[in-house]
Amino acid sequence: MRRVKPAAPHGNAAPVAIKILVAGGFGAGKTTLVGTVSEIRPLRTEERLSEAGRPVDDTGGVEAKRTTTVAMDFGRIDIRPGLAVYLFGTPGQDRFWFVWDELAQGALGAVVLADTRRLEDCFPSVDYFERRGIPFLVAVNCFEGARRYPADQVRSALDLGAHVPVVLCDARQRDSVKEVLVEVVELALTERQSVYS
């Protein structure tokens, strides 16, 4: 019996994989976002918050948080046939930022997840991606009970240029997260094409 090779997506085109980072402050919802949208069982490197970490872990505004990512979160989703997105969630606390450079290698774009209750926690992520020239957008995670602000006010508060998209999302809702990912993939591909054209 002759075995038939499955056709590659889009004719003979090889599948494309895109690496996207998910960054933001401690407790912004990065682990939730990756887990909500991943089509595979997400890899998580969470540990329980400890008494030893209490002096350095600012839980103001996220008092119910009991765990923290110590290395990364990882998930995968197919945006369309032949286009897979690999998601790498970064740790939010500054003592784990040494892994960011490793995670950022080969990344085409990033999502900075923002919590308006602790908006200042976004600044390190925004600075990181601006310095490295990695295209990013800011996704405001709309937590229950948190005051909602228009995208323009968030842009102004974070001092973002007009070229940086700001979108509202709910990290617990798959469709909402997919919209964020589609936008960041389009942003990354557009910027990449402009570099090579």
C-alpha cells in the first residue's frame, strides 16, 4: 500500500511559526491569557508565594494572588492553517527578569498585558520592547471591579507613541485573547515586511 504524504498548508508553502512574548506586571494575567487560548496543555512554572518573598512581592491590588511564574508560561495556537503562534509568558517580578533576554530571542512581537489598578507595572515591559525594537501592543486586561479607561487615556498614561496599539481584553475569554493575538501577529508581520521591503 502506497503512503500518501499530507499536503503542506497553502500548496507547497512550509508552515510558519511565530514567537510572541506575553509580558506585564506581577498579577496582570499573563498565565491566565496563555492558558485561556492555548490549544495544547500549557506549560507553567508557577510556585506558591512564600513568606520569604513577602518583602519583595508587592501584592497591593492583587491580594488574592497565591502563585507566581518563576521562569515562563508556554502555549501554542493555530491562528489559521499553516500559521502557528508560540506564546511565551514572561515572569512579572523583577528578580526573574534575567530570563527575559533568553525568552526574547527570535520573538517577532509581544503583548504587554496591563492592569489599570497597577498601570505603572507596565513601564519595564514597554521600555524593554522599545529598547530592543520588538513590535508590541498593550492589552488592558479588564478585571472585574477595576475602573475602565478608554484606550487613549491608557496610551497617554503610558506615554506610548501612536504606532503602539492599545486594546481592551479579558484574559479569561478565549475570543478576546484571540483578537489580541491576531492584532499583534498582524503588527509583527507588517513591521517585518517594512524592514525587508
